[in-house]
Amino acid sequence: MRAVSRREMLIGASATAAVGASVYIWQQQESGRPTDDVPASPPPIRIGWQTAWSQQGQVIQALLHSNAQELVQFKLTLTGFLFGPDLNEAAIAQSIDVTNAGIVPVVNLIAASPKWTIVGRQVDFDISVVASQASKIKKPNDLRGKRFGVPIGGGSHPYAIDLVRKEGIPEGTGANSVEIINVSPSDMLLALRAGQVDAVACWDPVTTLALTEGHHLVVSTRYGGFITAPSLLIRNRREQLVRLLAGYGLAYKLARENKDRVDRLYAESAKLKLDLVQKLPVTDRDLVASARGLPVISPQLETIQLTQSVADTMLDLGLIKKKISITDRVDTTLSGEASALMASLVPRIKLL
């Protein structure tokens, strides 16, 4: 497969701000104690998240606009990144301590660095191929002779490449080939509108935005995500990580029980219309309205197995350089401790 540089973006990244990249800082001191008696607190854990991922964004908003910081009693900094490659660059550069990412960025990160470990689960979501009406693409084989927008290094990248490979469509510009064009999530709608690509490999909110504009769904598949942290952080700041994971679990509960409020918070943050956000499908098991009980923050076996399958596909496609064992890079002990803490705090969690 021809390597495509991230510099080959179809359209400039000026639209990145539209997905609401932000930095938030939580700071909480133990209440009721004189300032002089407060011990020097450790620096905040720097958390990276993906602004172009709607369900994760809704959980983040619930986390931010609640009393979770008071309940779990720790400091964190949240920094938004457009999608996986940007997030991983920051992780490798050690400018963030924790990542929230889908399967593909996680595979890329742990394949690039032995230091990173999966410590918690993130939302389940769909990867989709959406085509313009003018393209007349109805099924994957119709991508032959078309221009296919794919976010290189992003969550839908290996799925898109594997899809055309299984259809026997070579990469290229001929009538019998498919032209793979690197398009970032923030540029996909512009590319479809301008007719610069015939289809895109995407996820929400881009999928729903595209469908509301009259484009149509070709195919989709279920993916998932994880929370990762470096081994050194796990050893040195374990209690903070446990509290962080408990905070995530509490945010899931708030997001599902206060959907209208969280939709409004996410719409404002992502600069999206509220009626569009309200149309976004809820696919995560702990965010659907019918969910009951404590949210599951531990990495789940089926998602680990799916991630191994995706990692093997990425190796076969030449997207990673060596085989990795996902089970060897998972630590479920922190999320187990976090679940116990979360259970004790559930009666007190609330949106502010």
C-alpha cells in the first residue's frame, strides 16, 4: 500500500476548532482544612481526548460539569486533540499522561512504545463508510474507480483499507482502482460537498452530519476504545489513576441519566447544532437509556479480542511493524479498584 503522509490533507486543518478542542483544568483541595495545612499536591494528570468523537465528548462533558472532581479528590488537565495521530504524538512526546482513544490509535500507540498500557475501557462506537448521492456507491465494490477519503492513522483507516482489499480493488487512479485520499475528520464534510471525494470512512458526529446532508450509509462496523497510561505513571501515581477511572464511570452514569443536559453541553462545546446532537445514535452499552447498574470501566474481553483482530489486520497491511499481543498490554487491576470506589460514590454524584 502506498504510504500517505499526514501532510497530504485534502483540505487545511483550519476547521479543527469547530470540533471544540479545549483545555480544562480541575483543581480540588480537601475542604475544611487551613491552607497552610494542605500538603503539596502532585501535579495534575494530563489527559488527552479526541474532540471528533461524539460519545466520548458527551462523557467528557458530564465529567467536567459535575461534582466528580470533588468526590474523587484529585487534579487533572484535559486537552482536546482532533483525532488519534495528534493524540499519539503528544503521548510519545510525554506532553500528556493518559489517552482516551479508539482501537486503532491505541494499537498504533502500544505498537510504537512498550511503555503504554490499557487500563480502562472507552465508549463503543460505529465506524462507517458514507458516500455522496452523486457517487452512486451502494455497496463496497462500487468504490472501484472512485475517490475514497480516509483519515490516515485514524480510527477508520485500517477498516477502510481492508474493506477495499477484500473487494479485490487495487489502490490507484484507474477505472478499476480506488484512490485513497488522506482526509481528516474535520474536513470530510467539506470534501463530500465539494465533490473532491466520493465516499469517506468516518465515525460520529461526522457520520450523522453527512447523513443529514443527504449522503448515504454504505456499510458500518462496531468498534470500541480504551483509556491508556504509561507504566511509570501506573507505578508512581496508581491511586490517582484509580480515582480518575472512577470519575469516568460516574460520568457515564450522569451522561445516560441526563441526556438532554449533556447533549446541550456537548453541542455548545463542539459548536454543533443541538438538534443534530440529539440525533446522534447512542451505541455504547453504558450510555443507552435502558442501561442499569454501575457502568463498566474495565476493558472487556470482546473488545480486547476485537482489538487483537484489528492489530493483526494492521500488521498484514503494513500499518504497524511488528505483531503485538493486546492481552499482554492490558492491566485490569486499576479498573477493578475504581469500580469499588465508584460504587461508594454513586449516591452523591450529580451535575452542577
